[in-house]
Amino acid sequence: MRTRPTGPGFALAIVGVTVMMAGASAPSPFYPVLQAELGIDSGTITAVFAVYAITLLGALLTTGSLSDHLGRRPVVSAGFLLLAVSVLLFWHADATATLFAARAVQGAASGVLLSALSASIADLEPAGRPGSAALWNAVAPMAGLALGALAAGAVLDVAPEPLAAVFLPLTIAFLAMSLLAWVAPETSPRHPGWLASLRPRLGVPAHVRGLFVKSTPVVLAGWATGGLFLSLGASIVHRELGAELHLWQGLAVAALAGSGAVSAALIRSRTPRFITIYGAAALAAGTALSLLALGAHSLAAYFAAVVVAGSGFGTAFMGVLRSIIPSVDPAERAATFAALYTVSYLAFGIPAVVAGLLAPAISLGATTYGYGAVVVLLAVLAAALRWRAPGRAGY
């Protein structure tokens, strides 16, 4: 129950999501370096990425509603402790097995945290700012992804010990967040059933299932785009467009996520239906333009296209959140967020793994064109579904 002012807790939950997602994208600029140092191919790199997505999905399916039973604070605290362990492993990854272990632990920790933190933001939304929870649940992950990738790419170019320069501060930040979790108000009182809640299931309330299903294409399109950039984005910029600086490689992720965060903030006052249609259209247009830029071998045009796609990435997901979450009872929020993120991370991980396996056989460029075409089709379908739907409240 809320026993303290919600404002500081609301801000703390937002910071928590941002820091967590910065840790998720920080390894991306290191992938080409580790690929060369450890002698591994792009298929192995995307397999490392896949382990993160798979363990995250497993955690979402089993622990997604845990904070609805045990409370938000203990679940968030434990999740950040696991994240600290994961970045310590990545920092000292001198073999492929350690790399897999680091990402597996990070995926499990992120799965535990995603639904709990997202539900905390929804629980603690200030009464005078309706809709701000959906905004921050879209903006904070995008901002974190952008900051983590950009900072890691910049550090790689200037720091003599880049792994320590990136992952030591992240370790400290995660440990600090584990302690600060206990400062926030507890918004989910303990109640029985936490063991039963660990059974793998997706908990979408019956009255929003139809909307959830109709929202799936845009979620798939948006997060599949994110998966491509986090797993292979640095390699595309380096190998296909000739950018040598790691800063440019990190910018491939930062441009996508950063424009998503900015666009979500700018468009927040529009209806959920308008936001989702805009997001789907921007995803389709930006992805198509990125393929044209790749064919023209233009780095500048490619980044411009990524900014357009990124504006769709952030806004489409916010539109879905604005449509669904306000109708969900607080006691079911963590489970509903777990279901949303399960769909998201299936789209995030599976296509990226397939792309990584195909790239050595048919080339990175050809794989990117095929991947991009699928994203465009999904985004066009999502825009059409929302366009044809009645413009009723919440949709």
C-alpha cells in the first residue's frame, strides 16, 4: 500500500528502467571487438544475444507476476543484484562460455525486473498527470538503450580499459538501485499464491484480450527492429557502411532508441489510436528508407532513416501501453506487462537469431534486406488494423 509520497518512487522506478536498459545495450558496441578477439562468427554473436532474449522470456513467463504477490520492492531489489552479477561476468568475459553466462544472467534479471518496474511506474503515476506512466514506460527503455549504446561506443574509442570503464560504473549503479528499491513506496501488498504464480503462463485480463491481439503486429514490428539493431547494428554500420569508429557503431542503436524516446515525449498528448498509427507508419517508412540507404552505401542517409524508424519504435509501443494498461486492475498489472514484454522479446530475439544464422551463408547485407522487408510488412499491417478500427476511447 502507498504509505509515502509517490513522486520520488515514481522517479526512482523510471531511473531503474533507464539504467537497466542502458546495461542491456552497452554490450552491443563490444560485439565486433569480441568477435575478433575470441575468433567467433556473427552466428555466435547473435546466439549470445539470443541467450539474453530466451532467459528474459523464461523469467517473464515464470516471475512476471511475482511482484503482484511478494511486493514490488523485494523483486526489484533481487533483480538488480542479479544484474550486477551479469555485468561483472561480461566485464571479465575472456571466453565464449563466459559471454553466454553473462548474457543469460542478464536476461533472467531483466525478465524479473521488466514487469515489476513497469508495474511500479503505473502504480505510482502522479494523480495530476494521467497518462504519464504510459509515456515513461515507453520513453525510459528507449532512453536507456540509447545512453548505454552511445556511451559504450564512445568509451571504446578513447579508454585504455574500455570494459572496466563501462561495466564498473554499471555494477555500482545496479548495486545502488538494489538498495534504493527499499526507499520507494510499496504499491503491491503481499498476498498468498506466489508459488502458484511461478507456473509459466500469460496473464492477460479477458476484457483487454481482443485489444492485446490487435496490438500484436505493431509490437512485433517495433521490437523486431530493435532486435536487429542491438544484435547486428554495429556490424552493419562497420562492415556494410565502412564506419571504423566505435562511436558510429554505438550510434546505430542510440539513433533508433533516442529518436523513439524524443518522439514519444513529443506526441504524448495525442490519442492512443493516433500514436499507434503514427508509430507503425514511421516504422514502415524508416525501415524502407534504411534499406535504400544501405543499397546506396550512404552512412548519413542510413542514420537519417534510422531516426525515422526509431520514432516509430518508441511511439508505437507507447500507443499500445496507453490503450491497454489504464483498463487493467493494479493487481493484474505486472502479469499484463509480462505478457506484453513476452510478445516484445519474442520479436526481439527470434528474428535476430535467424538473421545471425543466415548472415554467414547469404551475406550480412542480403540478410538485412530480408529482415527489413518483413518489418515493413508487419508495420503496414499494424497501421492498417488501427486505421480500420473505430476511434473509440482507449483504442
